[in-house]
Amino acid sequence: MIEVSNYDFFDYDYSQYWKVRQYEDSSEKHLLGRIFNRKKGAWFIDIGGSYGRLTSTYYNSYSNPVILDYSLRTLQKNYAIIKKRFPNIEMIAANAYHMPFRDNTYDGGLMVRVLHHISEPGEYYKELKRVMHNDSSYVQEFANKVNLKASLRAIFHLNFKFFSKDPYQQPTSKNFEGTETGEEAIFFNYHPAYVKKALISNGFNIKSKSGCSYLRIPILKKLLGDSLLLKLEYLFQKLLKTTNLPPSVVFETSLKKKTSKQSCTDKNLRKILVCPKCFGELTFKGDTAHCSGCNKTYVKEEHIWDFRID
């Protein structure tokens, strides 16, 4: 069984994390806005989209966006706020390794600040490939193992094994995102070459590479302020995008599959839903969905369908 980060277990409020990170937030939105401004499509999936922080970057490019997150509480808590700003959005609680969608559903997808919670990227990309159709676009952000700060630290300590392409399990001694003090968490930093290989082996072609949050250093944030930092950030995003210097790397990809089947054009959410356990057909009755294949029943609680399985 693949372990999943469960923010609900400790009642973690991810929105609080971003209240003191305006620079990082603006950096990511600027980059994603430039990417999605060039795209158009129907169904779009924001995997690990949480409380809709990045919805504004893709909402006007795709007619049927979906936020998928394992945290049912986060989606329920923010449902009214998200729907008020983005009325066409749908929200689903589900496991990224077992998504409740038909094959070849999505035109586009996004994952930001989540891959560090994915211990088996290859398994995740297999599932992602299934739900996305041929020629669909997918944007992958991840924590860069060999960023400038980490690389200099490794050289200083003569730790040259650090530069292998293997994932780096980040200690949780100072980062309790989604946990409590003293608890261990799934938190991996990935080498760009490792993520690139995992994507390509599952049919995702790398169209472009970008960096983000180049100046994510507390002393610089304090001395320079967000306004100046962002001006420098936008410059670095253009000049240094092919390097491994930043703490955050973004791959823009396109998927190539053997099938030429097009994405779903039906705008009804229920038309794209299947059982995430056996992919059987679902029979809907009120706020329940029953699978004819494995006899499992799923429920809709406080506006959010709960399709989470281990």
C-alpha cells in the first residue's frame, strides 16, 4: 500500500501557510499565468489544489476545471469561497494514485507543491496518463533537490553523494506541513533529471523547463521586500529558466498516448466519474454513488464527493 499524506488527520489549514509567503505565491502565479494564457480546453484537473490558491491561473483557459485533493475538510471548508469566485469549478476528494475519472477525460492538468508528498511518482504518472487524453497538457512543479542553496551546503560538507539523482527525504525537524511536531511526514525533494525520466517513461514529453522562487531566502525577503524581489524574480524566470538554481522547478509537458480518443465534451461531472477502485460504472441516487462492479458506495458530504480509497 502506498502511503498518502493526510492533512485531515491533524486538521492542518494549508491557507495559513501562505499568509506569510506573498513573494512565493506571486512568483508561482506569474509563471503559471504565462503558461496557461496560451492554452484552451474543456476538462482540467488541479491535483492537490487545496483551497484554490492557483485557480485564477487556469480558470479562464479551461471550461470545466476540477480541484482534486485528499483533504476532504479543506475542500468542504473552502467550498463556498471557491465557488463564489469560480462558479464553474468542481471539487473532488480523492487519492491521486486512484482517481475516480474515466480514461482520456482531461485536456490539461497541474500539480504544484504536491509532488514532495508523492513517494512513488512513477505510479502517480501511470494513473495521470490514464485520465488524460492524447496531446493533453500537464504542468509539474516540484521541490528541486539540487537547488543552489542545497548544492552549496553539500559541497561545504563534502557530501558529494547528495548529487545523485535519487530522491532526497527532507527532514521534518523544521517542517511540519500537514503533521504535528515530532511526527514524520512524506516530504521528498527531487532531482530534475529524476522527474524528467519518470515523466518521459510514462509518455509525457517535456516542452519547457522553468524555475520559480529564485530568491526564497529569509534574509533577502527581509532586506529587499516583496516588490523588489518580484521584479528580480520575473527577470530570473526569463534568464535562468534552464538552470537548476531555483528551489522550485516547473516542467510544461504534453502527453503522447497510443489512443487518439478525444477528451470528454460533456460538462456534467457525473458523466466523467467512475469507481476509483475497479473503474466500474456508478449509479447515482441523491448524494450517493454506488459501483455495480465492486459494490462500493461513495457519498457526497457538504457539497464534496468523497472518493478517497487507499
